[in-house]
Amino acid sequence: MDNRTDLWTRRTGENHTLPPRLRLASTGTLTYGLPVGEVLGVSTLADAELVAGASGLDRVVQRLNVMEVPDVLAWVKPNELLLTTGYPLRNRPAALGHLVTGLNERGVAALAVKPGAYLDELPAEMLARADRLGFPLIQLPEHVGFDDILNQVLTDILNRQAAILARTEEVHRALVQIVLCGGGLCEVTEELAVLLGCAVLTLDGDQRVLARAGDPGVLRALEGWLDGRPGPGLHGDRVVVPVAAGGLGHGLIAAHFPGGDLSDTEVGILERAATVAALVITKQQAVAAVESKYRADFLRDVLAGRAGDGARVVAHCAGFGWDLDRPVAVVVAALDLDAGSTDDGTAKQAQERLAAAWEAAVRRRDRSAAVAAFAHEVVAVIGAPAGEALTDLVGGLVREVSAADSLVFSTGVSRTAATPEALPGAYDQAVKAVRVGRQMHGPGETAHFDALGVYRLLSLVEDTAELHAFVREALGGLADDADPEAADLRRTLQMLLDTNLNVAETARRLHFHYNTLRYRIGKLERLVGPFTEDPHLRLNLNLALRVLRMRGI
């Protein structure tokens, strides 16, 4: 009894020998059945003689067929053992050589011929071709009936497959029991390594190792081989099986059998183990989703000032691994979705990707930071270093997340919050920084609340109706967005204010003739007043134009 058989006996209490090894079909995939060499060992073929193609004895027989018509090539299937008396080609013995070539091209396992009644002997050309192609050619004794061969060989194939299914089902139940008793991927992987006597790795969708078991040296070799990203399937003494559930790929299970081949039982166990691993992963994802929602809900309460006093917030966050008992800054990242990307499913996937990328980037820099995904933004509460170091820290985070994904997002950074009680205000500052930065500079902007200048003051005005009333009073008819001429005149007015009323420079920037600009200045003064002479009026106009640019805030 070999080592794997002994392991099976200890695990199941059954004393079976493991079935012979599988062979590879021409496609490179595993096939269940009997090699031609074993088929020749059944009792009904005891007197049969292999007359050619001895190098093909490892071809796998999965089914049997009888040749009754000359054009049998249209009806044969791969891995068949074809039986014939030669009757269909009795008048064309030369065609038997071409028959061997055609059967070999279609993946037939072997051809068994019963000469005598219609063929005195097999042609030399037929034997030569069979030897050249490694196609087994079997000469049957006259006293053996085809029905006896069919019954016995098919029975052996079915018994083999039934034994494989019974054993893999037993292992499947054992692995499921591990999960039901609270075991995870580590326990499932360790059980596989013991049952199969090999090294096993369980990997996620990005081929990061989730669990490992087996000889450390073999595991290192297997990991190095997996760096080449081999696809699922059999690769010599290694096999890779996909872990999938619900049409989604969750990773891979890879096994390495140094110096050995895979058996059909082992492959079946790995496939069943992949199903169990998918169950574990989906369970972990469900638990993680619930925990993530709970953490996000609590952080939302903290940022809204509903989580209680500072001591309670610090203690509760410590249970999540968050340290808020230190100077921190709130960073808000919000997706910039264009009009063509408003589909709910697409937006949700993008939000999940952004959250995962931000959490990974933040964790690498500050393991005690709080990170959570809200409905339309990702919020991070990170330790705030002094001075420009915070700007550098956030800049590095934004660059890393942007490089990891093609998503475009705007980022807002608050002032430093010294205590948990200051976090609601800091969150409000970061949200406003996102909105102002996006309005001022477009998508993908990173804005710090302290660097917003006058926009910071304007954003602190909570009564937006009062702001809009101020705009209408200062600009009058120029505040009308529906009037293209008003919008054009506002642009001229803004440029004049930006150049400190330098008419020549304004005309150059707007590509106007000098006299055209003088005419426009006169028109503007009739609409809003003598701004070229009144500095207080210029201040009001400048503020009104800034408020217009902040519309929606």
C-alpha cells in the first residue's frame, strides 16, 4: 500500500488501493477511463494480441463502438475502442492503412480486428502505419464475441468512475464538515495536503496566497512557478483548479506532486475542494460586508456627532483597530463620474474599487487609520503629521490610488482635528474642499480646506439663499445664466478684475480690439455701476462672481 493509500485508509477507514493514474488526452485535459494496456488485461481479451502500435498503450478508452459501415470515420468519437471484423472493407484491404490514419486523427484509442471470416491477415501497410503513429492495433481471437468485450470493458470503466465518485464525495463531505465546524481556508488547505500527500496553495483572484500547506521547499517552488500565471489545468506534476461561485472567479487552488503523476481520485478531490473553498470565501465575503457596513455606520455617526463623547468614541474605535486619540485629518475621496457612467451597477462597482484601493493605500501608511466607504464617497481619518508632511502624505495616497486604477476622483482634506469632538467639523471641511476643488478646477482635483482662500469663507455661509440674493443684487441682469450675452459680459468683467483693470492686457487675453473692450466697459458700468472708480464695488463684484463659480455648494 503506497503512502496516499495509507492516508486514505486512516481518514476514511476504507482499505482501497488508489486507482491507476490518469492519462492526458490530445487536448491536454484529464480523461477518465482505462488505458489500452489495462483493457488488454481483461479476461475476454486474454488471448488477444497487440500486433502494432505498442507505444500507444497509454491511450485512454472511455467508450466502445463497432464498425459496421465503410465510412465509419464520420461516426467515431475520441477515446473509443473500435471493434471490427473487417467486413465493411473486405473488398478493399488497401483502405485499411488509410483507416488507421483517419482513426488516429480523430483521437480513437485503438482498433481491435477479428480476422478470419473476411480478412485472412492484416496488411503490412496497416501494421506499419499503426507502429509509426503509435496507434494500438489489436488482433482478436475468433472465439470471443463483441458483446462479451463490450460488457466487460464498459463495466470496468463504470466501476472505476463509480469508485472515484464515491471517494471524492466522501472527501467532499469531510471538507464541508471542517467548514461547518468553523474551519477556514487554512484548515481546508491543510487537510488537502495531508490527504493527497502534496503541497497545496490557495490563492485569491489576484493570485495572492491565502493559505498554504505542505513541504516548505516545494511550496516555494510552486509559488515561483505560479508567478508565470499558468492557466487552470494539468501541468505535469502540478495542477491548477479554479475556485468559482455564482459565475464569479474567486481564486485558484494549486497542488504540486513532486516526482509523481496525478491520479483521477486526486483530481476529483481538488475539484471538490475548490467548491468548498468557494463556499468559505463567499462566507468570509458576506461576513466582511456586514462588518464593513457596521464600521462605516459607526464612523458616519462619529462624523455626524452622534456617537457620544470623545472617550466612548476612542474606546469603540480601538475595537476596530482605529486610533482616534491623536491629531488626525479627515480625507474624503469622491468619484467624478461622467454622464455616460451613471448606470447604478457601474457606479457601485466603481465605488467598491475606489474603496478597496483607498483602504489598501492608507493601510500601508497608517495601520491605525479609520477607512470606510459611504454611499458616494470614501472617508479616511488618518494621523496628521505637522506642516507640509500632511500635504505630502495625501499626495502620495492620491497618486497610489490613481495608479492602481483608472478611476477619476476628487479629494478634499480637512484641517487637523485635535480631539474626536472636532471630527464632525473636520468632515464638513473635507466635503466642502471636495466640492470647491471640483468646481474651481474640474475632476481629479485635490483640495485642502486651508488652501481655499476666499472660497473657504464663502463655503462657511450656510444660508445659500442669502448668497444667491447677494449675487443678484451685485450683478443685476448679469446673473442670468439663461442669457448668453450676460455670460459673455461676466467673462469680460472677471478678466478686467483679474488684471486689475489693465485694459490692454484684458484685450490681449480676450482677443478683443482695444476700442471694443472700451465699449464693453461702458456697457458693464451702465449695468452694474462705476466699478472702474469704486474699489468697494469691485470687491462686491469679485465676490459675486466667485459665488457664481461655487454654485451648488
